[in-house]
Amino acid sequence: MSANEFPKASKFNFVNEVDYSYGGIVSKNVLKRPTGNISLFAFDKGESLSTHTAPFDATVMVLEGGARVVIGGEPHDLVAGETIIMPAGIPHSVEATQKFKMLLIMIKEQSV
């Protein structure tokens, strides 16, 4: 386990594991491996990740609050309890329509 990761075999609640920062975005590694990452984020209202692409599919699980996820130009408004998969190679962005926390899961494909 890296010092930047969550402890194993210990119970926790994702919502309580990251705090909001006024006017900012806070992220924490849950797990980081060559085969993929799990990251926890807290966004202040109005904060965003600008449009970009990723080489692998990424899953956004909204834990608290709400956000707009735009995938290939199509907006999707999500609230706590909802999840969306952002496909590899398709431009996407994330904007906090209110304070929100999310879990981002990216599983990388191994090259053959």
C-alpha cells in the first residue's frame, strides 16, 4: 500500500474521507495501480474539470451533491446515487452544479 492510498481491511465511508475546499477541487487516491485507479474527489460549486479525453473508460459515481457530466457534447445531470461511464477517446468534462463528491474508477486495458 502506498502512503497515499486508503488502508486495506478497514471500514470507511467515502463521503467522510474527503473535505470540500472553497473554490477548489480536492482529490485522494483510493487505489493506484498500473492496471487502473480509484480516486475520490470533492468539488466546490462551480468548479470543473475541463473538456479532455482519456485512453480508457472511466466511471463516475456521484456520492453527494450534483454535477453535469458532458460526454461528446451531450450533457448529463447527475445527483447522489447516480453513475455514468465516460467512454475512452470521447471528449468529456465534469462541472459541479452544486458542491459534490464523486468516486472515479478507471480500469486500464492491458496491451496485447
